Amino acid sequence: MENENIELQNEEVEKDNNEVIEEIQEEKKNIEKEVKQKKKRAFIFNFMAVICIALYAIAISPKTLQNDTFYTVTIGEYIYNNGIGDLTTDMYSWHELPYTYPHWLYDFGMFLVYNKFGQAGIYGSTMVLAAILGISVYALCCKKSKNRLVSFVLTIGACFVLKSFIAARAQLVTFIIFAWTVLAIESFLETKKVRYAILLILFPLLIANLHCAVFPFYFVLFLPYIGEYILVSLEDTDWDFKLYALILRIKKKLTRKPEKREKLEEKYNKVKNSKEERKIKREKIRENPYKIKATKNHVVLLLMIIMIIAGATGCINPAGNGAYTYLYKTIKGNTTSSINEHLPLTLVDNDEFCVALVILLIVLLFTDSKIKLSDLFMLAGITYLSFKSRRQVSMFAIFCTPILASLIAQFIDKYDKELFEKIEKYYSEWFGVVIMVCLFVIWATNLIKPTLNSDYVDASSYPVEASEWIKANLDVKNIRLYNEYNYGSYLLFKGIPVFIDSRCDLYTPQFNGTYVKEGKYYDGRDIFSDAINIAGLGVNYVDKFEEYDVSHIILYSNSKLAMVLESDSNYKKLYDQGNFKIFERLEATMQND
């Protein structure tokens, strides 16, 4: 009887065990199913986001070619025909100047595109690169915030801020590489995977050859992470306690009186105990900080080694040491005070930046969202650079948008996470995807219509017909043509030697002269200043034209100098059509005769 009871109990236990196992297996299946559904929803939402971001980026890409694009294609053609053996001499102005080509690889690539597909190819490449940039910002936002919906919305805003920086210029490629750099840094610090370290070593090699002027900025991106590690390490050393404890121990050894030695021993023990208390308190604060999250990630030490190795890659380029000196020489020169994009930022003229900065500060200061110390360093540094030079607003959009996404995501997770999850879930279904994509197609179509109707070359800004007249009626190889800064690149694109073009650094003493150590200045020709001052009548044009032996002048029809030359008997007007006038300097003609 007892055996039967035991058997029945065993059967019941086995039955219960089987039921538990089935429940566990069922729960496991449900978890796996839920994980698969989440992955599926994430894939669908990311697919929708990528399509929409690409559509918007393509729609805001300019069709009309930019000033720098013309000389980019021209230099790329020279490299295509002659190789990169001699990239130390300029052959497009008639001044015969030495020159460092800061983005030879990008120039070569753009010529290949132009040679195969023409101006439409340049426009197409700009759209592709703009789309890649937008998608890269979205990936960085997702990495920082872990919230796809917030990342998508803010990426569209970032693209809007970046709109004026999207052009067929080398900077568009380096924007992408910089975004990838921060992605690789974040991923390496999180996983320590070798592939991210390899990327971080290869990226500066690309930058040094694609756009060596911004090569130093690559290392600026490492500084927030290194700064956080150093500050946290310094805090952990408790140097003040150690110093005070050392002083007490020295006093104890020097004191002969037993009473004083006991008191010093008591003080020493108190210091030791308070040090432990501070350590415990510090750890609690770091676990739940009020506003700033600071962590001590020892992988940053490996990041420092990677940065040192990456520094050597700047030497692997035809520009020699140009990757290290180009930016410094540019800053020391006078072009930054005259070129619009290098001027200090004024909030009145930059509504997009102003709105973005205000939103960021409101979220940072008036919510309980916490910011990483490295992100705070990045935000403060990029904001400072933006105020110093409006060109850095582009960097603000790329690197501060993910920080804003992280802060907003924290706020949402705390107060209304479910609502945003429902919205994201809706747009993770194919029906929601179709609706969103259709809306972006309509929006992008309306945005791109005016662009498609525009010309590749703006004849009102560039001497399209005038350059053809010069080639047909003047001895291009022997004339010494003065031109204004804004359209010089188009003239050299048409094979006409120029007085100046948008390669402004070429025409400054820092790049065409030699460094005089005793006087600590560059002894060279300041053609850039002369060109600007001649056009603005800031100097005596008669003396300057004689100094440079100018034979012909091309000017905007409404320029001050053109109006003056109209009434000067020493200048003969040869051409007057559209927005341009061409004059011949009679004194130069008589001297040559």
C-alpha cells in the first residue's frame, strides 16, 4: 500500500515537473517570439527612417554647382592626366605660386564622376553623400539615445540645419567620416572589438588625403572621452586626503611627545575613515547622479593608444606635412576674417542654430535628464567652436543632435514611454511605413521641384558667356587677367588663368612664402588681400594693376570698380553683356608694344 502511494506521489511530482518544464519552454518561446518581433519592428522602422531621411537629404541637395566644385574638377583632371608625382606647384593662376593640394583624393574622385556623368553626375554624387550623411547622423542618434522615433525626428531637424553645408565639396565626405568616427569610438568603448580600432586608425588616413585641412579636428573627437577619464581618475585618487595624511604621518614622526603622537594618530585614523566614507558616497552618487553621469572606462587607455597610432597616418599623403600644418597656417592667415563661413556666428542671422541651442539648453537645464560628462565636454566644445566660426555649426548639428536625442529619450522613458512605443510600433507596421514614406515622397517632391528647374551653373553669378568670349577673342595664355574672388574658380575651370580663385589659402604669405624665424612671420605675397582691396577700392587700383602688370579685367557689371573703370580713359571696355564687363588696360598694352 505504501509503495502504491509512493508511486502515485512520484507520478504527481513528475507530472508537476513536466508542467513546470512546459511552462518554462512556453515562456521561453514567448520571449524568443517577442525578441523576434522587436527585431522585426526595429528593422522595419529603421528601413522606413532610412528611406525618409534619404528622400529629405536628396530633396535639399543643391543642383547648382558651388564655387569650389569648379576647381575641384579641374585639379582632379590634372591628377588623372599627370598622376600625383608633383602636387607642390599651382598651374591655374598666372602668379606661379607653390601650393599644397589639401584634398587631392576628393578632387580626383569628383573628376572621375564628372568625366563619366558630367554635371548631372556631380549633382547625383551630392545627393548620395547627403543621404549617407543623414543616415549616419540617424545611426549616431540611435546609438546615443536607444530611441528610434526620437532619433528619426531629430535627424530630420539636423539635416535642415545642415542644408546650407551640403555641396559638392570635400567637407561633405569628411562630415560622414567624422560621424562614423564617433560611432566607432562609442562602439569600441562599449565592446572593445578590434574592428572598431582598425576603423579608427584608417579614418585619419582617409581624412588626410580627402581633406587634410580638417585632419586635426579628427583628434578633437577623442578629447571628451579622454577628458572624462582623466577627471574621474583624478577624483578617485583622493589626492587631498593623501596629502593631508602624509603631512600627519610626517608630523607624527617628527613629534617626540606621546600626547601629540596619539592625537596625530587619531586624526590620521579619522582621515582614513573619512576617505572610505567619501569613496562609498562617491560610488552612490555615480550610480544615481543629479545631472552629470561620469564613468571610469579603462578602455579609454586603449583609445589613447589608437589616437597616437592614428596620428602617424597623416604623414601618408602627397601633401607631406600639410595635414599637420595646413589648418595652423590657415588660422594664422587673413582669409578667415574675410571669408563668410569663417566669420564668428551671430545668432540673429542663424535662426536654425539658435532654435536648436535653446531646445538643447531647455532639455538639459529644466528636465531631470542626465548627461554624460563626455557628452557635456563635446557639447561645450562644439558650441564654443560654432560661435568662433559659423562653419562649425555643421559640427554642432552632427554631434550635438545625438546628445539632444539622448536627453529627450531619457525624459520620455520616465514620463510617457508607452505613448512613444505605440507610435513607434505603428510605424513599424508596413501600413504605417507606407503612409510615412508617401508623406515624405510628397514633401520631398515639393522641395526638389525648384531645384530641378535650376541650372547647373548660375549664369548670373559666373561668367558663362564672358569666359567663352575671352577664349574666342583674347590670347588666354599671355593675358594677365584680374578677376574678383567669387568666380575665379569657374574661369580656371574653363581653362583661363586667374588672378585669384576660391583656393584662398594659396594666395596668402603663409602658403606661398617662407617662415622667417627671427621676425616670426611669413615672407610671401599677400595676393588675397590685394584682390579683395582692389575690388572694394580699398587701395589704389592703378598702382596695383601696374604692380601685377594686369592686362585685362573682368568684373561684375554693378561692382564699384567697374563703374570707376567706365570713366577711366586708360581702360577700354571690350565686353558688356549680362552681369559681366571686360576691360583692357591700355597702359599695359602700350608697355607691351
